Amino acid sequence: MNPPLPIAILGSGRGSNFLALAGAINKGEVHARVVLVASDLAQAPILQHATTMGLPTYTCPPGRFKTKLEPEIETGLAGAIQQSGAALIVLAGYMRVLKPPLLQPFSGRILNIHPSLLPAFKGLEAWKQALEAGVPETGCTVHWVDDSLDGGPIIRQEKVPVLPDDTAASLHARIQEAEHRLLPAVVADLAAGRIPWAGPGRF
Ligand code: GRF
């Protein structure tokens, strides 16, 4: 059997997907280990969860932009991930667009979870976009990350119905329940070699 897949997780927010993945790892459902939890926001709850769990963390220094990191800050983040030995990067609510300093060294080894059935409803607050569009179902997607916005190759999706009395909050909560199943399942399959990697794969 391979050694556990070393994973770095990047997030900017609550970290519920990180908790779902870490929980599945701890239960032995995913043959992986979290080697780094990184955030662009020092106050992000995901960092506090990681610290409580005794996992290594990395916080990017504050930069000038909200939607991307400055090249030297992203280079620092990439260096920390490389040093951690991560073979896979999981974006779990990471709110910045990735640029070449991170995309190039980890090409084909970065995945993201997005709260819609891509290619529908790319971008922010996808559950609100779905509600406003009046679609009968939406869902979540795990996909490989490339230089497009939410446009990399899709790995797997889970559908979620939109109910007549849904609010943005209730729909988002139901999508998140699906995310918490989908993300650990995909990482488990990647770690076990049951689904192909986009790039050179684990090293
Ligand atoms: C999730 O809905 C994910 O799809 C999106 O950001 C949210 C992160 O939530 N990319 P959390 O921080 O994992 O709770």
C-alpha cells in the first residue's frame, strides 16, 4: 500500500469542508494526511480549527488586493506548500484566483470544490445564482484547477434539489451537506488510485 497521500488545504473561511475531510481521514476513510492548512486571512476559522487539531498552518501576509495574491506573496505560499511535502492541494473555500506562482509548480495537482453543477453558476455565491435562475436542481462540483475561473476539468458532481421554500441560506446549507460527502470521497479515490490524476500525479 502507498503511504498516506500528503495534502495541503487552502481556505479563507469557515473550514467546514476541511473539517469533513480531516474527519474522514481520522476515521480511516481517506488514506491521506494533512501536512499543511494555509489561508490568506489570519482570522479565518479554518486556521483555528487546524491549530486546535495540532496541524501545521501557514498564513499569507496581507496584500494589496482582495481577489488575488501579489506574486511574491503567492511565491511564499507555494514555497511553504512545497516544504510541507504536499502532493495534492485542496482548495476548500479559498477566495483568491490562483496565479502562475502556485499554478505552475502544482499543475494538475490542485483541486477545488465549488457550490454548483459546473459549468453552471461559476463565481461567487453560486447557490444564490441558482435560486435566482429558478433552476429545479443545483449541486456541487469537485474539479481540477487551471488558469480559468471555475473552469478546469470536472472530476465528480453531486446534485441537490432546489425546494419551493428554499432561501439562499437553506439551499447553501443543503449544498454544503453534499460537499462534505463529495470532497472526502474524491480525495479517497485519488489517494487510492481509483481515479486518474490530471497531471503527473503524486510523487
Ligand atoms: C464552499 O461552499 C465551497 O464550495 C466554496 O466555498 C465554501 C467553503 O465553505 N468554494 P467552508 O469554508 O468549507 O465551510
